[in-house]
Amino acid sequence: MRARQGIALIQDGIERRLEAERDQLVLWVPVALGAGVAAWFVLGDPRAWSAALMVALATGLAALAGARGGRAAVLVAGCALAAAIGLAMTWARAERVAAPVLARPAIAWMTGVVERVEPLPARKLTRVTLVVQAWDGAGPAPARVRVNLDSAAVPDELGAGATIRIRARLMPPAPPAVPGAYDFARVAWFQGLGASGRGFVPVTVVRPAADDRAEVRARLARHIEARLPGSAGGVAAALATGDTGAIAEPDAEAMRQAGLAHLLSVSGLHIAAAVGLVMWLTLRLLALSPRLALTGRLPLIAAAAGAVAAIGYTWLTGAQVPTIRSCVAALMVLAALALGREALTLRLVAAGALVVLLAWPESLVGASFQLSFAAVTAIVALHEHPRVRGWFAAHDEPRWRGLMRELASLLLTGVAVELTLMPIAIFHFHQAGLYGALANIVAIPLTTFVVMPAEAAALLLDGVGLGAPAWWIVGQGLAVLLRIARGVAAAPGAVAAVPVMPHAAFAAIVAGGLWLAIWRTRWRHAGWLPIAIGVAWTVATPVPDLIVTGDGRHLALRDQAGGVAVLRDRTGDYMRGLLAEAGGLDGEPHLLSEASGARCNRDLCWMERRVDERRWRVLATRSGYLVPAAALVPLCRQADVVISERRLPRRCRGRWLTLDRATLAYTGGVAVTFATGRVTTVRRAGDAHPWVVAARTGDPDK
């Protein structure tokens, strides 16, 4: 009896809380939809997906059947059914976009229609995406390939819509090289890419391009880069067309480390600036007519003009998913303004997320979706808080105090956004910028109110030959922006390197953040608990001592001083950076051949590392030459870990772990923590996601 009374009291308490939060309940529907999408990516095979789908449906139906007029049962039912829909539609989309994938590296002739052209002037390359029509290589033809071409060898007739014939060296889409690295194979699967590689000259144009949009974008980018040479021109071209290829890599890296990389990707900020500028100009011009001004319809006309500007800007910049997402959000804001509703609310953010997830559910696991929606959610949730709204609302006060209040609002918003985005940056990029909030306080207003309006004016005035003064303003503004990026990136402690964050820790932080952002009453503070757990879990996660790439060619070993040493003396910049990030190193790794405790010759490296009074011995091959078995086998028997890019003899086995070609083909990249004996692999046993199955099927050792 007492138990029933206790349960009734708990239910009554929950119902009272939900009644107080009734306006916020609908916001959990897109969250549940996203949880279902995430479940499909986290779970490994059709049996697990089916089981999760059945559990979600059963939970939803049971909640509906047991509902007695309260809100709790309806909320549980709605969220469970939304999660089931999210899982099912992601599964269906993965099957729907299925396309042939190249089985193994190949050099082949092919004929195809150019789908996309991305100039990369800073690297003197042009990236071309082709829809393959004819294939002269071994095995089934991939449906779509992406190749890099030397810019000097690209014919003038090559553009989107052109048909070309080309010979290229192609590779299957690469899985993560090491645990926690970028999964290009997953991204390529949903884009329909079956291979990528390098094209050879000459490129034969069978039919010239006929895509006016691509030609307009290319001509506009070339025009801007001619007006502003160097990285300034690359940034200006990125603001107008979305092409970032002309930005020098050191400057692009400085922008990333300073927390300003979002300015280079056409997204909400750029769409909002374009819409705002067009609406302002429309209102000012039409207000010159007394008849139109007296009708009271100018805001509607300006909103319509802003909508046209948003759609046109999205079309001009290539209509990529992040830009479409921002355009949809802008159109919803304009619709809310036209209907006389409050423009920026969490309901609007939720509706935008719902639209994107229904169209592209795979975007949920990408950094772009997470960063953009997390930033907007943080801004809106912060300024919807009654206390914050009271602090920064308009007051009857001197002008200087109002200015200080606005600056304080910018600083608080910047700090809130920076803290919100930090876990996402750590999870995806293994580093977090510490001064991004301060840099953005200057960079965002500079870009929004100086650079972009001046660039729009310069492009318009170039039509009559009077754009030089406006281009000078753009150049000066971008010089300041790049100076800020370089200065912040070079500041001590500007970037904190963090090793791979556990998925469960990231999920706990996200769940806690959503709980804090959505609820309005005091129980929202319960969200701090999972956030604290996730942060503590991340901090307590040990840094891996040994990291091995999936092909066995590269490894990084952490030394006693906390540095990272790489195996091969000629390791490229990309791989050095990848291994440093995975090892939680903020800086350049050094060479293993020069490290203390290591002995290397042309073919082998012998390394020793002491951890908790135990000495670990690691043996690795570092050349393509065969080492005589008589010399190799005795070393293998002494080593705890043996690593090689080729298949080792059966007698050559490490005392604790052997990672040769056969093993790595099954596990993918590996990270080892000696203190705990934990071995983390890229591939999971029984993983049946379609891009993993495609890679496994095409493995030459299978």
C-alpha cells in the first residue's frame, strides 16, 4: 500500500513539473528523433537495429495504452516513436544511397559527367567529382568518384555538366586511420562516392560544361582573388562563393586554432548577414515612396526580398547541406516575422533541426550539424532566460552604459557559445581553442558589418569600374581578421590538445546540455550532473601510449616526457598532425630514430617504454624490404608488441600483441594504453554498417 502511495506521489510530482514545462515538451521530439539516428550509428548490425526499433515501438505503444490523461505518458510515447522513426529512416537512407565501391586500389580509364568542381589554388589543385558513365578498370565501376587534378592541366571547358575522359589512380574511401580520426568512408557512403584519387594528364573534354551556376561561381571566385591576392582573396572568395581553396594552409590552420573557422564556411552567419543587408536596403529604398510607406506592408516586402536573397545566396554557393540548413532556418525566421511571431525561439531551432534530420539524418553525426545547432541553441537558450533577458534588455540609461551593456552581452554570449562548442571540438578534432570567445567578439562584427557589406558594394561597383575603394575596405578588414587569427593562434595556450574522448562521455555531456537548455524550471539544473560525469570521464581517460595506423605503415609512441615520436623519418605533414592529435599532443612530434630508448636502422625500430614499473618492448618494421627470418624471429620473441605493414611469419609473434597486415585488416587502426592494457580498434567485431561491409569485402586479404 505504501509502495503504491509512493509511486503515486512520484507520478503526481512528475506531472506537476511537466505541467509547468508544457510549452517545452514539444522540443524533445527532434531530440528523440536524433537519438534514434544516433542509435543506428552506434549499434553495429541489423539484429541490434531491429531490437532497438522493437523496443522503441513497444515503449511508445505501451505508454499510449497506459495513458490516463497525463502528460508523462504522452511525452514518453512521442519520444519513443520519434526515436523509432529516426532509427528506421537512417537505416532506410543508408540502403537507399547504396552505390558500388571500389574494391581495391586501381589505375583506370573512365568517362564521366562532372558533378562538382572545387578549385584549390593554395595547393595548385582542382578537385573534380564525376558521375561515372564508362569504366575501363577491373571490377565493378564506382558510381561516383572524386579526383584531384593539377590546376595547370585543367582545360578551360571543364566545369559542372561537362563530360570528360580521364585516367586516374584511385583508392577506396578510407576508413579512420586511427581510433577517433575522420571517417571518410562513412561520409563517402552517404555522398555516393565509390573512390577517390589523383587524375593524370591529359584530361579529354568530350562535351563542354553547361552549368551556368558553376561558371558563375568560378568566375566570381577568380574575380575576387584577382582583386585581393593571397589569403585575403581566399577568405573573400569563401564569403561569396563558399570556396576555401585559395586560403593558404597556415592561415586556414590559424583560423581553426583561433576559433574563427566558422567564418570560412557559408552558414547561418553569412546567410543572416546577406538577408539583413537586403532587407535593410529594401526598407530604405521603398520607404522613399510615401504611398508604399503608408501601406504598412514594407516589412513583408522586405522579408520577401530577404527570402529571395537567402535562396539566391544558397544557390550561388553550391547549395551544400550546411548552407541549405542555414537557408531553411532563415526562411523560417522570415516566416515568423511575417506572421508577427517571435523570430528566434527554441521551437524555431527545433523545427530547423527536424527538417534537416528528416532530409539528411546522417548529418547528425557530423561536426557541422552539431556545431551550428549547438551554437544557435546556446544563444537562444541563454537569451530566453528571464534573468539574462532582464540584464541585457533596453534600459533608460546614458548611452555609454548601454554600449557597455551590449559589449557585456556579446562577451557573455561568446563565452557561452565557446563552452558549448568545446566538447564537440574535442570529440571531433581532439583540441579546444581557449581564446575563441574573445577573438569572435571582434571577428564576427568585423565580418558581418564591415567586410561582407563592403564586398557586396565592391562587386556591385565593379560593374561600373568604381569598386577599388570598396575593395580597399575589404582588404583592410580581412587583414585585421587574419592578424587576429594569427595572433590568437600564436598565443601561449591558445589550443589545448586532448586525446580521443569516449563516446559515452560525449553522450553524457550532450544529454546534460540539452536538459539544461530545454527545461525552464529548477529541475533543469539536474543537467549539470551528466555534464560533470562526462567531463570527469574525459579527463580521466588515459592518453594512449601507442597508436598504429590501419595500414601498419605509421605509428606514434609516447615517450616518458609526454612527447610523441613517429616511426618513419619521412612521415608527411598530414600523418604527423593526425598522429599528434590522436596522441593529445599540441605541437610537432619528433622522430623515433632520434628518441632515447629507441634503436633504429633502415628496416627496423626497437623501442622501450617503462610504465608502472614494467618495461614494454615494441618492435616495428619501417621499410618495404624483407628482413631475414633468422634475424627477425628472435627479436619478435623478445618484444611485447610487434608491428608491421606486411604479413609476418607465423613464428614472429609478440609476447603480448602482434599487429601485422592480416591483423590490421581485421582491426583497422589501433590505440594501445599500456597501463590498463586497453586496446582500442577502429573496426568493431560484427560491425555491419554498409561502408564497413563494403571495405571488408574489398579487402585483398579476404
